[in-house]
Amino acid sequence: MTPGAITFRASRTALAQPTHGFASARLKGMRKKSIVTKGRITVRLQGVDDPELHHAPSPPGRSAGITQAMRAAFHDVNHKYRQNWGQSAAKALHDAVAKAGAGPLDCDFFTYVDAPSDVCDRYGCMVGEVAVRMPGGKTLNTNTWVLTNGWALPSFYDSMSRRRNQRSSITPRTS
């Protein structure tokens, strides 16, 4: 990522201006993590509920309705597991963007949020869309690609702008 690579515009009609607000930003909370590390960012695809490669279920809370027997039953089956299609989805997306070439890819990252504080999730990932520049001057929007090709489900949450929520309402292609 080059200096000045992160820009901000207050509206769709405003000119984008470079911002250095994320250059030294750190995640607050349990982890003290830099958002930009060695000129790189980690992203989570906005509006996409990807299958996880590895996922451990959340333990039952301490609510009154949870019995010791229920808790014991949970612990008997609590282990990391692979969700169906997790690895296949990652491989399919890899194959799609590999057509752009090897090594670091020329791409744009953009996000639609209502407040700057919504740009990052609690893990320090910037939440948005990745558009990879492909041969012939075309771009491949990874978010739209995984949704329209059936590798993920749309995900909607409060921090997403109304425009982005509407864009996530994509109908997958059928074979």
C-alpha cells in the first residue's frame, strides 16, 4: 500500500481526499492491534457471510435456562470443524483472481459506511469491498463474485450504509 493510498469522501459526489487517519490507528479493546501493518491491511468482505474454514461454536451463556447436563452435552461436541464449502469457496475465489497474475494484485478496496468508526471490525480488519484489476481493463469485485456464484450468502448489519445493504441483495446465478 502506497502513502496516500487511503482516501475519504463524505458523499458520492464529493472529491476523494487522502487521509492518514488509519496510518497509525490501533484497535481498542482486548487486542492492541495496528490497522495498517507493514503497509498492508487485512480486509473482511462487506455484505458477505462467507463459510468459515475453521469454526468453534460459542459456549452457552450463564443464563438461568442452561443446565449442567446441557453444558456437558455442549462440551462433548465442542470442537473445531470445517463448514461445508469453506475451503472450496476460498479455492474458487483464488482461481478467479489468479487470472489477474501472480504476486501482489493491483486492486482497490472501498467501503460504504455511515461513520468512520464503522470501517474496522473488532479484529482490526477493514470491512469493505475488493475490486481486482483484471486483464483487458476489467475489474472483478470479489464481494459480488462470491455472492453471484453461490459461494457465500449476503450478510446485513447496522454499520453498513443503506446503499451497500441494497447491493448485497444480489440474486445468485442458477445453473
